[in-house]
Amino acid sequence: MTTLFHPVAPGDTLTSIARQYDVKIRQLKALNGLQSSQLFLGQSLLIRVDEEDDSPVIAKSRSLVDTSSSQHVVKAGDTLYRIAINYKVTVDQIKKDNNLKSDALSVGTVLRIGSNQPITTPVSPQNFKNYKVVKGDTLSKIARENNTTIVALRSLNNLKSDALSIGQVLKVSISVGGNTFPPVTPLPPSPPPVVVRPPVVNPPVPTPPPTPTPNPPVNPSSNSALLSRREDTSYNLYLEIRLLSNEIRTFKLIRKLNGYSLSGQARAVPTHAAIAAAGLTPQIFNALQFCKKVEGHYDAINTYDVGIFSYGFIQFAAKFSLNPLLQSMKTNAPLQFQQIFERAGITVRNGQVSVASAPSIVNQVQLWEYIKSQSDLFVPFIQAGFVQELVVEQYRVANALYAVPSLGAMLNLNLANGARIQTPVSNVLRDLETQALAVAMGVNLGPNYMAMVLSEALSDLAQNRSITDTNFLASTSWRDICSHLIAFETVPRPDQSRRKSALTIERARKILEIGVPVVLV
């Protein structure tokens, strides 16, 4: 299942929204706690739809992919670049063979692969020129202005990172994309154009500089948020950033095998009123504060694991939960979103993110891969961690995506008298500590799998203690529940990797050691 947000637009009704996402109206009402069919503009509805990866088309495509054949069935996460690398052809060759007008791909599409020959990269002097790096240059900007790619620039110049130095001389391929297949024959040089200048009728009069068009009422410093960037000998990245408050801070991003990790610095707690306005109770907020303690901070970033680009105190993952977070920020804090994200060229509409520097990338997986490759685009995410209005949206979305589904997930309990009881998690786990545990497990396992793991552990506890009533089970101390869960998950099981037992045990131990600090009462 995939969970996303739908912002209510003019003309929307529950019927039209249900039809759009192929879900039931009663499911929409139950998921969003609606007592009637009335909607209002700007309202965000939680939608749950079937995951693309579970479709028969995806399953079939996985069985058809064969790197030695002349066809490739597009699967989730594929890009033309990755396919070209796998089959040792060029992106242009694949587009030509399949009459593709853009780089966008659809899952299930069958692509013809016309060649299995290696890509030829001409290296003769006439195929590249020298480019001297000036202030403000990035690999993305240089690639765009010279009609080449970041990958080609890195390869041609043996670059280990995207960091550049003013005055650095780069080789830039003259041919399109940096690679040609087959090699392009150089054209003879054209004669210089003849410039005909009009006769001077009147002596030139100095023209005063144009009056700048006033910008919306935003912090003027946000236009130049990134003040400097450097790397150390371990390729760790240091970004000096001006926050929206005009405070200047330096952030260290640790270099990993496939990206960067920023542990984060923003730790401020939103006000009681702001949290209440976002729909959270103090207990849910405190439970999420525990998740913040074990997952990250408001400005934490992770670009090295399976999430492509993860961000925030609960590590919202690209496409699944990060798209809804940005949509929620824009819907509920539009001015702050414009000051930070839109000034940096990132926006979102109907849950689809776009970037001004890559307007042709529509596929969301490819887009987040692009954002991951551009360290300049990390800046607005870091800035947002220090703006209370945008921090509150992290709690709003975390509540909708994790807390509500986790505490509402159904437990299937086997009691000591043989009774089989089905009841929501919140009916059995009622105190702060156990609810924080359930939410933290839901973040890592997903609410449904979390409920299955808890059902097994709590059933085992009921059998061991001869518990025949769910109310008696609910009165068990949170220490006993955490301790029993640790013991239960320590026993090896066939699905150990999927149930992430090590993380579950670590979360339960953390609660036993430090409890769950109460921030709001």
C-alpha cells in the first residue's frame, strides 16, 4: 500500500476523489475521520492506494528482464541512463530505437535495445575544450551551458566529487552529452561572422541601471543561502548556509559509499498551540518526540541508503512520504515554503515535486535521484529545519502517515483461554511508553507489519502469564511489555530481516533505559 495526500481543489467531491484514486468513499471517510461528505479548499486528505510494485505488470516485468536479450521491460526505479549502462549502449540510441521524445518511462513499457556494443568516448583534442571555473559555477550549470552532462564532466576530469574551485580548468566535451556513438566527425571551422554596426546618429547617453522589480515580502538573504562549500580529505562536505533568520551556520555532511549523511542540528520544539492546531494530542506529540530522538533531527538528511533522499526527524523518504511532506508545507505554510524551497527552485503540485533546473524530469524516482546528486539542493531542506511553521508540518505528516495508522492497526491476539481477539493497538498499548514504541516500530516496519510483530509478542506474553482478558493485558506495565518484546524478538525467525528485529530491540531497550521524556503536557 502507498499513502499520499490529496489537497482539496475547487470542484472536488469525495466521489470524484474516490474515483480518481480508485478507492471507496467509506475508506476515505474512515481514514480521515470525516463525519460527513463536506470538504473545504486546502484541506489535505489522506489516501491509501495499491503500491505499483504489487501490480501484475510489475511482477511480469521482473521475470522478463534479461540483460542478454534485445528487449527490456521497464520496472520501478528504471531510468534511461541506468538501462543504457546495463546494456552498454547510449541513451540517445535507446530513444532513437524506441521513438522516445523524452526521458520519461512508464512501468511495463517494453524497450528495444538495438546494440550491445560498448559506448565509444572520443578523447582526441578536437573533441573537448578547456573551461575555467568562475564564482557561482556548479557542475550542473557548466553541463547545462555546454550541452553536456554531469556524468560526462566527472568522467572526463576524473572528479571524485561535485566540489569545484575558482580558477580550476575543466575539460568539456564539444559533442552532445559528452559521449558519441558513433564518433562525430568534426566540421571545418566556419569563418567569423561579419558584424555590420549601424552608424552613430547621436552620441551615446549613459543609461541608468534598471530599477529592480520588487520581490514578494520575503527575507532577501534567502536568495544567496549557500555562502560557501568545501570538502576535506575524506570527501566530507561542508556547507556554510545563511538561515532564514540571517544566522550563519556550517553543516558537515558525512560522505558515505552512495551519498551523504547529515545528523542535523535543529532541535527546537514547536509551541503547544502550533502542535494542537496541526491536530496532535500531547501524548502523540511526545511519542513522536521519542522517534525524533532515535531517528534524527528536523534538518537531518540521508542520501546513501534505499530511500534515495530521506529528510527530517522521522526520515521522510523520497516519493513515499517526502512528497506529501513538501505538499503539506506548501499547503499550510505557503509563505515559508516560498521563502525557502521555491526560491531554491523546488516546488510541488498535487503531490508531484519539480525542480526548475531539471524541468524535463517528471518521473519522481528520477527527480529525487537528481536532487540527491545536486548538493546545492540540500540547502532548502536544511534551512526548513529551523523554521517553526515548516517543522510543525513534519509533525502533521508524521501523525497522519505513522502515528494514526500505527495506533489504529489491528492486533490479532490469542489469549490463554483460547479466545482470539481482534482489537486496535491503542486499546492494549495505552500509556506513553508503549505507544511511542508502537509508533517507532511503525516507522521502520510499516503499521501493518508492526501490528503482526506486536500481536505475536503480546499473545506469547498472554500465554506465559495466563491472561484471558485484553483489559488485564492492557494493564501490564510498559516495562514488562518492552522486556518481553526484546526476549521474543531475540529468538531467530525465518522473517527476521523483514521484521527488523535488531531495530525493534534497540527501540525497546532505549525506552527501558531513558523512558519517553514528556515535552508537552
